[in-house]
Amino acid sequence: MHRNAYDRILGILCSVLDAYSAVLFLRDVSSDGVCDTESSCHLKATFSLGDKVKPSAVVEPGKGLVGWILRNGEPLLVPNFDQRRHQLGYYREGEEDRIKAFMGCALPGGYGVLCVDSKRQYSFSEKDQKLLHLFAELLVEIMGQIGLAEEQRLSLRYYAALKTVYTLRRRHSRWAEFLHQFLQLMAAAGGFSYALFCSLRQDKKSYAVEGENEPLALKARNAAEGFSVSGGLIGWVFRNGTPFFSGVSGGFPDTSLFGKGLSTPHFQTIMVLPLIIQGSPWGVLCLADEAPLSLAEETRAFAGMAAEHLALFLENLFIKCRLRDAYQSMMPGDGFDPAGGLPE
């Protein structure tokens, strides 16, 4: 929906300036609204009279005309575009060879670049450049409004998901059923394709995968042997007891999650959270996706609260098992059911 709003504004821009294409490149922005001025820009929206704009176009600072604007933060007007000297980088299949004029400006705050081009030479003037700046200011204002609406939408979605998490114990009396539903819910609420839970083994040198929303680690031939805490991001979190949040353009190496013991897809977004039980990390909750996802503050808070609930739940289960063992050692044969389900 947000992309359609941007597309419509770019369509109006093309009509006003009689342009062939209008493109909007945006940087990734952190949860506090700060953008990295050295990061690359991804194509966020476009409007074109043709169909040759690359939907996955990425611009690096300093590379090509768009990259020059990105690095310098200055407007640029090229009335007579020369393909031998300049490069746009957002077209495919030779479409750029037909472009004769280009104009672009940086968005206020360094959020990205707004550009238009034309198949006619000398299509744009300094007056058009001022209009382009007005549209850039409008887009930044809309970005702020969309950001607030997105925060509210995420908060409501995560609140509903947390309410469901807190009711799972009453609806699923067995650990395996509970964990499966919990991981399915975490993946769906956070928009992740993969979710798993791992528990530390008694030797504290390895861990076991207890559940996944999609079969990946559990179907590996060496899954029963467990995975070493000395490798991979999960092992790092077990060793350090601190969460890991990151997104990498192009994807993490396929051994990043479990180490050399198991290869995974090239996840571009990974969250790994420790479950602290009695002061030590005894479990790990992991959420990952092959697409670059925005790890907003709301997303991290939701995952953290869900992980804390799961840790408290497991600590209660641990205490119940200790009490059960003590009770059985004192009163053997009294009919106590060791498989009495999860603690209430």
C-alpha cells in the first residue's frame, strides 16, 4: 500500500515534468529515524512510460549519476545525456541508451534520491529542478506519516500476537504441540520465513534443535548428534548470552547460523535471542528470513517479550520436574504421572 502511494506521486511528477521515468531510491533507516549516509540505496518506487526499470536496482554512493547525488547531497541537471560519460544504473536491456536528459536531487535528511529522465534532450530546466525539490520534500513528509502509521500497525499486530502467546499454554498441554504453535506464531507475526528453538545440552558444549516452523535442521542427518556451541551465530549467543540482530545485503554465509555442521539458505535477516534460565542461557530463539527485513524497535521488543515468556515458562517446567523427581524419590509408587503435561 505504501509503495502504491509513492508510485502515484511519481506518476504525478512524471506528468508535471513531462518525463519518461521517475524513480525513488531510499536508504535503510534505523528505528530512531537515523540513516547511514554511507549505505547504498534501494529502489523504493518508480513510474515509467516503459517497463525496463529494474525493480531490484541498487545504487552505491559515488557510482553513476544517482550515486553522485547520493554521496554529495547536491542536485544534478544533465540536459544532454551522454551514455559514454554517464551512467544511471536503474534500466535494463539497453533502455538507458535511449535516455537523453536526466535530473535528480537528494531527499532532505539524506534519506535517498529522487530522479526523473526523458528521451528528449534539454527537457528539464532550473525551474523544473525547483519543482523536483518540492516533490522531494513532499515525499519525506509522507515518509514520516507512513512511518507513524506503520509503528501503530506493528504495535497492534504484535499486541494481538502476544495475547495469543499467553494463551497457548491453556490450549496445548504437551510441550511439542506448544512449541510448534509458538514458532508458527512467531514467524507469522514477525513476517519471518524461519523460526526455531534450541536448548543447551547438559555438557554445555552442544545444543539440540527442539522445534522449527519449517523442517531444516531437524531433517539433517547429524541433527540427533546436536550442534557445537563453538560455531555459528546460535553458538555465539549460547556462549555470550546476548542477542544478535542483523541484516546483510546478499545474505549471510550458508554456515552462519549453525556453523560448519549444517548449511542453510542465505538468510539476509537474522534475529537470535538467548533464553536466560537461572542466570544462564539455556535456550535460543531464532527468527530468520531470506529477504532483507526492517528490524524495527517494535519487532525487537515483540521478539524479546515472547522470548522472556518462553524462558519463564521453561523455568517453571524445570522447577516442576525437580519437584516431581523429589516427590517420586520420597513416595515411590503413589501413582504420580511424570508425563502430566506442561505446568499451569
